[in-house]
Amino acid sequence: SQFHFLHLKSSTRVPELTNCFEGTSYYNSVKSRKINCRSHLKKHEEIRLMGEHSRQTVIPPRVLPNQSLEKPSVAKSHVDSIIARIGSIRSKIESDCVTVKVFANHFPLDIYTTTTLEHDMVGELKHSWDAHVAIHSETISASSSDAAKYQTAFEEILLDVTWFRSKIENYSLSALNAVHDEEMNCHQDAHCILQMQNLIPTATKSDLAKIAVDPTIIARFNPMVNLESRKSLRSSILTWLRLCVYEDKLTRLISLSKSASTDELLRELHTETVWDTDENPAWLVFEVENMLQIRQVQYTVAKHLIDHPGDVMQLNMGTGKTRVILPMLVMHWSLKNRDKIIRINFLSALLNEAYSYFHQILTASMLGIRLYTIPFCRDIKLDENSMATMRNAIDCCREEGGVVLVAPEHRLSLELNCKELFYQDRCVATDLYNFIN
């Protein structure tokens, strides 16, 4: 590990440069395009393993991007029709529900108080209860019809969604893996030969999700697609992702209708996508990968924090603060603003669990957002070499749009160590001060 010196236990594994023969072979293969782009290392991986970046001398292939794609048979209007059909079922279920208002004015706790402290606590509870009753009465919803009768309707919609999703999925993969205008493009034969040699990768469904976030990836699979068709293809991929989200949603609705839970069914039906998928494609990929749908309140909180940095918002436990809202914020700032580094503060007791979760949904995902930790303590002795290593890692984090997870004691230990170094090594102390700030 790069940060082996931050661990008090001595590590026997120290990063070393790759064997020069292996590095030379890799450089030559990249320069002459003799390996698949999936086998390429990232810039900082090359620098860390071999000491320098290899792609500075790579000349991009010269092709004629004049291929025009046919219009897809599935468009955004099909997704809108699916949403309308789900909404009509929701209206029917709501009309079948009978709302019963229960006026409970009696304080539910009958406690005999013996001390002043008990009297004050019960008085506060009663005051809170009276305020609650004055604002609104408790509401109980009882269904006059069985929720299971809507199972067939959901299954019919699911069949249509699956067919639409399969249709546009095949269209998108075909657009990336095949050259259709053979007479208009002289590079078609060469492109097919490179595909058979596995020098040009074959696009898969995970590649479609990556293209939704970064459309420049299209050139890796089919550089002959013109710019207008690339925009159309990305729009089709976004439609495919939305259909994947509603395919998972309908599966949940069928399961809830089988359990005859009207309240849970309505809660799922009321969950809608109220944000712009064209502006936030990474959130759409996040929904597909984790088989969920971002709720309106979760988007409202995330949008407010994005528009008003520094604000503090409070939500109840179990509303998706750590599992949904925080990843949304990380994806937004990581992919759209790489001038600053994202730092997330966790309590030390939660740091390992948070790192494991974020590694699963952000790093080991189609987004590939890297995580960094700096487990610093005051017993660590810093020198110029260790400071250079930490600074290079943070620079790498900034360029790659990574995220730094820290505990308060790690950050405070760095600040205290900086003050101590001012009396020992002012040069290293100044470097550490710039690193912290």
C-alpha cells in the first residue's frame, strides 16, 4: 500500500516499480495498439507501477465518423406511457381505500408521578401530545378491496417493460458493435478484423451504463458513429436505464400485491422520478445497479445540499441518509466538480463499515469512484518522502474524482502533528499545513 507508513505495524510489502522488461512490453503494446483498451492501466496506476505515463505518445486512430444510426423503435414516450399506466392503477387503489379518522384526545399514558423530575417529564410528554392532537388526528387507511387483484395488471405492464427494455438494449449494443453503413465507410472491414482479433472490445450492458455517464466511451467501440448519432445513442441508453428501473419497480409491486399490503403498495406507487435523468445519469446508473428508486424526499434533500453548500438538514432514521443521499452527493461532486476533493467525516466506529459499503456501491461498480483513507495518528513520524507520498495520493484522488473518508481523530492528529513539526522541521510542517488545507 502507498500509505504503509501510516500503520504502526511494519509492513513487509512495499510498493516497487514493475520489472523494466514488463514495463517496456506494456508501453510498446499500448503505443502500437496491440492490446485491448480494457487492459490499459489508468494514468496514476501506470505512474505508480512503472514510473511514468505511457499514453502521451499514443496517436488516435484515423477513421471517418460518418456512420448514421437508425432511429430506435423505443423512445421516451414509451417510458411515459408506462408511468401513466402505473399512475392509473395507483388512482384506482386510492379510490378503493376507505380513510377512517380516529380522534384520540385522551393522553395515552396513565402514570402516577412521585417526584418533581417525573412530574416535569410527564408534563412535557402531555404538552407534546396535546400539540399533536391539535394539529391533526391520527389517520388509519383501510382497504375495501384486496390488493392482490392488481397483481395481473402489474404483470401485464412488466411484460411490456421487459419487451421495450430488451428491444432498446439490442439496438444500443448493435450500434456499438456493428458498422451498418458498409458502403459509406471504408474502415468497416478493418474494424471487423480488429474486433475478431479482440483489439477492439465488444460492448456489454455494463458498458452501456458507463456511456450514459461518459459518452466519449462510444469511440472505443465504434469510432465511426457521427456526433449526432452519438447524442441519439446516449439518449436511447438513458431510456434503457429508465426501463431497467421500472422493471425492478414492477417486480417489487408484484411482490407487494401478493402480500396484500395496501399501505406498502401505495408507498411504492407514490415513489416517482422527479429529477432530470439527462442531468444526473450517474444517479440513474446507481438506481439500476442497486435495484432501487430514489424517493422524492431523498432527491429534495440532496438537491438542497447541492444548491446550498454548508447547510445542515435533519431526517429520521431509516430514510436513506447514508445509503442513498450521501452516495448521490458523492456522485454529483465527483463527476461534475473535480477542482476540489470530496471528504466525508465518519465516526471511527463507523469508518470501516462505511468504507465497505461505499466500496461496494461506488468503487466496485460501473462508476468506479475510488476511495481513499488516511489513518493518521500522532505516533507516526513524518519526513519529506512520506509527505510526498501523501501529497501524490491526494493529487491522484483529485484528478480521478475520488473520495477521502476520514475520522475526526485522524484529521485532528494531522493538525496537531503539524503544529509540533513547526518546532522540529519547519519545511515538512509547511508542507503538511498546505496538505491539510
